[in-house]
Amino acid sequence: MTYDAIIIGAGACGLMCAAQAGLIGKKTLVIERNDKVGAKILISGGGRCNYTNTGTSPANFISENPDFLHSVFKQWSVEDTITFFEGYGIIGQEKTLGQLFPVTNKAKDIVAVFSEILQHTGQHVALNTLVKAVEKKDNGFEVAAENTRGDVRYYAHKLIIASGGLPVQKLGASDFGLRVAKQFGLNVVGTAPALVPLTITGKDADWYSSLAGNAVFSKVSVDGMSFEENILFTHWGLSGPAILQISSYWRPGMEITIDLLPNFNLENLIKQERQYGGKRLVSQLLNDHFTRKLVDALGKFLVLDTKIASLSKADAKLIVDTIHHFKVKPAGDKGYDKAEVMRGGVSTAELHPKTLMSKKVNGLYFGGETVDITGWLGGYNFQWAWASGYAIAQDI
């Protein structure tokens, strides 16, 4: 059987593409190496699926050309995502920073929407099927794959690569999409783990490890970017939303600055304490804002048992600088297996901005995480996946 399109990957982009294609009367085949569709959707957000963000704009994405997103988001907006899922019974509840989750808090409800549409519109899904090679033919594409029965070949007029990136290897993540791009001569922007915890090694490693489990609301900055959310100390370094966010901008060798008390001015707090006599110890002031464990650990850098009235200018400045400008030089990151997404991918310069079809190869499309579009934490990557899947479907 020859399909209108073969979609490689039954993740967020691939499922939306197949669903939208089916709704306009096209016949697609979705090839998935796992034994079920939407494997990564099912584990997202701790199984709750933060499926979009109400504040989505190109500014929330990392790419060599974030403006590329304008054309796609013009076709499929956040409002379109909300309306689409509401039409299938998924009502969203907004959490912090515009994050939208199903009120059921069940990612499987999101996947069920696509399963219903694919079945209703007669789309074909080949599970437990690993694509070995793709080849351009005069009238389309030939896909060579392998399943439990052996080698198989499929044919289609159009080919969509929605196979995701490198994170979460246990779910079948691979560089397949990047290899296809290179096979056809498309430029690929250098890839790296993104939204990933950062590691600390060397002489400071034990200090961070001793604080494992402590979370602190902070402002984390690097290279002109900053995020205000929790950081989490771990046995191997730093994690938490603010660290995951900044990791997408961090590069090896860079120093990160952490404001451990972004909603207060510690210099003013010290002055106020002095106005009241300054009888309290530095540790008592810090205990107002941090866990005892963190305050005790800060004793490595600060004089904790000194009365505030007795602080020298140098000691007061050291306290302010340490709390508001805490410097960290990570050794590295936890790699793709702990990363939420991949940074980099198929260059947007290689794709038509409205359709995401390759400029060099007619009928070949790339969407979702395979493209050099990386969203922040908080539902942005799902919004890109839905939008890119929709845009591609309109052109096949």
C-alpha cells in the first residue's frame, strides 16, 4: 500500500501530524519502535503532561533563528491547542508560570485523544517497528524497516521525520532524524542535552552533596539569561526548575551566578538589624530565610556566630555577595538520559518556515525535537510539537 505520508515517530509531533492529516482525509502510516504510541508524553510532567504554556512566544525558545517560529505559531496557536484538546474532553488547569495540565493530571488522557482520532480516521500505526533506512524514489520515498515478523518495506509520497532527539534512551531515543538529515545533505546545528541537571566535581563536590534534598527559590543567571524558580541541591550537583532552565544556555567552562534570596535585599536587612541594636547573630538572620542545614553549610564561607552589630564592612559585604552572587562553575551535565530535550538539530535554514518541508528534498519534512527549536521548561516544547505537526499535516 502506498500512503500519502509516512510519519516516523509516534511522539507529540508525529501523533498530531497523523491526526490532523486524517482529519483532512489523508492516509498516513505512523512507524514507532516502541510497543505503544506517545511513550515520552506518558512520562512527561511526572505522568501529568504539561501540554502547553499560555505565555508561549518565540522568546521562549533557543534556536539559531527563533523568528522561524512565527509562521508555524501563526497557523497553530496556544488557543488552538486548548480548543483542540477541549474538543476531546481535555480541560486544562493552569499551574505556575502559565503551565497547563489536564485537570485529571493524567498524561494518558492526552495520548488517548490521538489514539481515538487515528482509529476514527483510519490511520495506520506500525508498532515495534524499527526503521533501518529511507530512500528517495521518483514518486516519493521507500522506508526499509524491521519488525517482529522480519524485514518490511513501505512506500509514501511524503516522508515526515518526527523521531525526536537523543534524551531518554530507554524509550528508544536515537539520532535517526539527524542521520536522515545528513543523508540528504541538510545542515545540522550542533546538539547537546538541554533542560538537564548540572554536575559539580572536585573540592566542592562534598559541600553540594551534603545539602542533597534542599530546595531554595533562587534567581539563576548565565550569559545574560536568568530564571527565577527553585534550585535543588543533589548528591552530584544542582537540579530543580531554575537549573534545568539555565542549563539550555550554559556551556562548559561558564560560571553560573545564583541569587539565593532574590526577593530580599540582604544589605538592607543587615542595616535594619543594626537599627534595632544588631544583637542577633548572622546565623539567626539567615535562618529567617533558609533551612538550618543550608545556613550551617554556608558557615564554610561566612562568619555565622558573629553579632550583626559587630560585623566589619568586609564581612557584611562578603555575606551580601555570597547570598546574592553565589558563584558555581559546573563540571558538566547529567547527559541525555537525564535531559528533558535536545538542543540543536536540523537547521531551520534548511526548511520552509510555513510547511517545514526540506528546501533541498521535495516531500521530506522535519518536525518537533529533530529541528533546531528548543523550548524552555513548562510546556513550550509540547506547543512546538503540536504546532509543527499541524503545519506539516496541512501540506501533505
